[in-house]
Amino acid sequence: MKGGKIPIEASTSSQFLSALLLVAPLMENDLVLEPQGQIISQPYLQMTIDLMLQCGFYIEQSETSICVQPYIPTKSMEIDIEKDWSAASYWYSMVALSNRADITLSGLRLRSIQGDVQCAEIFKEFGVVTVETDSGIRLVKTQVKDTDLFIDCIKTPDLFQTYAVTASALKLNVHFSGLQSLRLKETDRIFAVCKELSKMGVEFTYPAPHEVNINPQNFRFDQSYSIETYEDHRMAMAFAPLVLKIPRLIIQHPNVVKKSYPSFWIDIQKVL
């Protein structure tokens, strides 16, 4: 692998860029990536760069390119591995759908290199206040803001399912945009979310490409539902908090959570 200059499409997924960044130090010459189009999930790309810099690699960024020099650090070091904000989002949903809740998640902080820290701000609209403590963050249930919401997921697409399910159970209308990458994930997440929520009476419109409006005013709480997970860990975890609102909820293929949160079901049992 000799390196060089590579124009690369960035509007599909940040993972293609991150993968090249991770192998770039092994190349003979500098690798210069020139992202083309709007960068999807940009915070994930920046997280890769920040962690590589912490580990001693040489990276230069400009508005149009990312340059990685060939170099393998020879000195060991300690770096701080943050807890996962994507996983924390399901606990925000649990608090939002509770009548009363006060949960502490250790090891998280609001000043984070993870883009999914955005959920702390969005969930204010869903009635969850975040309080930072010495050990992590504390989630407290408050009043839900009864207003239509507009949520742009271009930087944090992994949170779409959690937002959509939570908003539906709270009967909040939401306009979602920035959903370009969601049809290319573990499953077509737009199709999967809409199909499963439609079982509960939620209605959808699609005003433009990569946008969805959800209208959950006819959400039915008095029935039992079986949720397909489509081999997608986030489908299982996003829908699980509905157990607080629905008398009998079945999550098909629950083992899919092993991809990112193996102890999810054990942790959920602690609070039910």
C-alpha cells in the first residue's frame, strides 16, 4: 500500500473514511483523503481522528482534505476510553417513558468526542434532564414539552430509532431529516421503524428524500405487540423501552443486542 491522494465519496457513510484512516499509517507515503459531498455521520469520523491523534499518529486536517503520515508510535501510552453514548440513549428513552425515574449512568460526560452526546439535548424535549456528576450523568424525569419537533439526524443517524420510538409513545409529532445513510445500515432502518410503529397506529409521511414525518396521535397502548428486529441490534434496544407503556411486548431475536450491548437485557431487568 503506497498511499497517495484519494477523492472519496463521503455522503454514504463515514465508515469508509474511518477504515482508510486506520490503515493509513502503514502505507509507504502520506495518504490524503479528499471527502466528496456532504460528510455523513461526521462526528464518528472526527472521533476516529481524535483517538488516532491521542495515540501519537500524525494527521493534518483542512476544509477539503485529511492527510495521514506513515508512522507507527513506538512508545506506550494511556488513553481514556469513554463509555458509549449510543447505548446511553436507550436509558434516556426508559426515563422519558417512565412516570417517575432517576437513573445514574457512570463513566459518561457531557464534554464528549462522541456525536451521540446530542441525545442529552434532544431528550430535554422528551422530558429528561441530564445532570453531570463526579461519576457520570444522572437522568431525571421531568415534564414533556408538548410541541412539534424537528430533528436533524445527519450527524447522529444511530439515534433515529430511539427518537422515533420515544416520540411515538409520547404522542409527539416529529419531522426527521438527514436520514441518508439509514437505508444502508444493518437493515433499512427507515422501513423497519415505520413498519413496526405502524402496527401501533403511528402514521408516516415522506415530504422529501431522506425525510420522515411521524404522527403518533393514534398510538394504541392497550394491545400486545411482537417486534421484528431485522438482524439489527438497535431495533431491539430502541423498542424495548415500550415495555413501560405496553402490557405485553415481544422482541424477536433478542440476541442481536450482542453486537454493541451484550448485557442489555440483564441491565433492563434491574429497573423493571
